[in-house]
Amino acid sequence: MSTYISIAVLLAVALLTVGGLYLVARYTAVAPDPLERLPFLSGWEPEEHALSRYHARWYPLTLLFLAFDVEMLFMYPWALVVAKDGIGAVVEMFVFLGVLMVGVVWAWREGALRWV
């Protein structure tokens, strides 16, 4: 039972700390010029809404970026264990890269790499 009490106390301290810091920031912040509070464009008056839609041609390029991003996410830990695991880890990585290459070929075929 004491474990639950200590977890509850830790959670309460964390919540009070975050809430206190939020209140301090709220009451000590300097109110900027209304134009500087705009969400983008460095204070310039926006010509369109900040949540305007992107054209559908950017979605395949986004998927391509995510494929390479996920590749790097898996390659960093793999680089740490490849010496210990040996040739099996190398084969697994090349299979993984082959699957990602299928995605790159698909994106190329769909025209995601064309800018116009």
C-alpha cells in the first residue's frame, strides 16, 4: 500500500509543479503586440488561414519522408548491436531496406519526386 501512496504523492508534486510553473509564466509574461501573436509569418498579416489544406500531391512525398525517417529510427539501435549479432543482423537490415526501397519505387512511380 505504501507504494501506491508514494506514487500518488509523486504525481501530486508533479502536477502542482507544472501548474505552478504555468501560473508563474502566465502572470509574468509580457503581452506582445497583437500582430506578433499571430501563429506564423513572423508577425505579417496572413493571406490564408493557418489550417488551410495542403494539396494532395504532397501526401506521397510525405510518405516518402516518413519511410526514410523510420529507416533512421531503426538504423541507430541496429548499429549498436550489429557487431554482437553478426551476419544475421546485416541480413535483417538489408531485408528492411529492401521493403523501404519498394516504397521508394512506388513513390517514384506515382510521381512523388516530381516538383511540378
